Amino acid sequence: MDDTRILLAHGNGGRLMRELIADIFARHLGNPLLDTDADAVALPRLDGELMVTTDGFTVQPLEFPGGNLGSLAVHGVVNDLAVAGADPRFFTLSALIEEGLEIEVLDRLIASFAAAARDNGVAVVAGDTKVVRRGEGGGLYLNVAGIGVKRAAAPLAIESATAGDVVLVSGPVGDHGIAVMLAREQFGLSGELRSDSASVLPLAQAVRDLPGLRFMRDPTRGGLATVVHEIARACGHGIVLEQHAVPLRPEVVAVCEMLGYDPYYLACEGRIVAVAEPGTADEILARWKALPQGADAAVIGRIEAGDSRVILETELGGRRVLDELEDDPLPRIC
Ligand code: MG
């Protein structure tokens, strides 16, 4: 029996499962609210409007430059709460483990999940593990639900974006997409680029109470272009992005040129796209740039009255339509 890998017996409800939960999940994630014997736990009363979100994580490979499935799962859920104006508090975690996964890898991923949760003030309060047969899972899938408390006074609703508003981004786009792609051996490429996988909570907290802030969203799958399309559709106006203003790392530009990808559609995992009244843009930029993660923040475009098209404007005044994404060029990116 190979005791370095996950067996089907780790999911059968018996001793091996109990030991796996104790040795990995409870050891890393333990906190006074996580009772691995209870069917359900009572949460302390939270003061404020509760917000809830959920997400599944299937990224391949499980570990990539700048992050891994564990930290990515925390960042993904923290970021959805953060851009909605909430502070994250409690998570549930459901782990679907594939038979044959190295136990050492599982341990690293859950340790990384736990560290990221702690960094963001999150306690895992409920969890579940299942083991699926070899070939039926990608090593490990994580499903996370997050509960937070809304702290922003404004609704931060996408419909509040309107003509005349400006669009900002907190940092370079496409890093996660390219970093994960380079980590897939099939491309035969390698590079120094790291995923931007990170919590955007400090960025969101820094600006969420500015009265001129209309809306925030974290661009993930489908990238910047997809979020901008969502804003255009919701407000019924067009959005013009200034190509020279969108922050892009040279490595991302180089790989995109080589492989024919458009960086505006590539996933980010640590950025915010914000819409604000023009008079508030400088304050958002100043607050973001004061944080390490916001050093490259920029105003990248504006909402223009008219039909809800997304236009990319070049420095020379040329314009091209950024169509809505048809098919994800990089599946299993998050
Ligand atoms: Mg999101």
C-alpha cells in the first residue's frame, strides 16, 4: 500500500478519512469554531449586513509561479466579498480529492489555503472531503463559500455606473492567465512571470467609502474585457478604453504576441476594476498607489453615452471594437 498518496479509503468514512482530516485539514485550518464532529455549527452574531458568495476552483496545474490552488481559492472568494464592499469573516471548504494525489501536495495546498485565510481574517467554520476515483478529478477541486459583513455605505451596484464616469484598474492585467499557461508543460515555454493571485481586500478597503466610487469588480475569467462588457451592458452605455493606459507587463505582451492571445481577455486574480465619478479618480489612484499592490494603478477609460459597445482607442486615435469573449482561450485557469 502506497501511504504517500490518497486512496479511495481516505474517503470512505473510516479511520483513514478521520486521520486525513485530523492530520491535514484540522491541523491547518483549526479554530474554535471548526468542530469536525458536529453536523452544523452556530456562528457568532455579526453586526451588519451579511454578504455571501461561492466559487469552485479547478486550476491546472495545482501549483504555479506566484500561487497554488489553495491560496487561489481563498483569494477568489475574499476578492468577491471585498469588491462588494464587505470584510470576509467565515468560509466553508469542500475538497474533492482524486485518488492518487500525493498527500504531501494536498498538505501544501491546504497549508497555503489556511495561511491565506488567516491573512484575510477568515475562519473556516465547516468543511467536507470526498475522494473520487483516479481519472475522475484533476488532483484536487475546492469549493468555497464565503460569508462577509458589508462595510461600505454605498450599494456599489453595477447599474450605478453612468455616462461620464471613468474606469480604473488597480494593476497590470493578464498576469495570472499567462503565468498558469506557462506552467503548463504543453506550451514548452517558461518565464519569470508570476500570477497576480492575491487578496484585493486592502485595495477595496482603501477606497470603498469614497462617495464618488460607483462600482468595483475583480476581473478573473474573461479578464478586463469581460468586466468592461458587463459594466457596459448594465449601464447601457459604451466604454472607451485607452490602449496606452492599460497597465501590462512586458512578459505578458511578449507571450500574447507570440501565441496570438489578447491580454484584455486573460484572467487576473488580484486586481480591481473600478468605476467612479471623474472627480474621485485621482483620490482612488492616490490611495491605491500608496499600497504595494496598487503601484501600477491607472485610469484606463471612460463611459460614453450611446450604445453599449466596448472600444479600444490607440494612441494614434485608431479605434477597434473589443468583442465579448466567445470561448475561453485558457480553460481551467481558476
Ligand atoms: Mg468576482
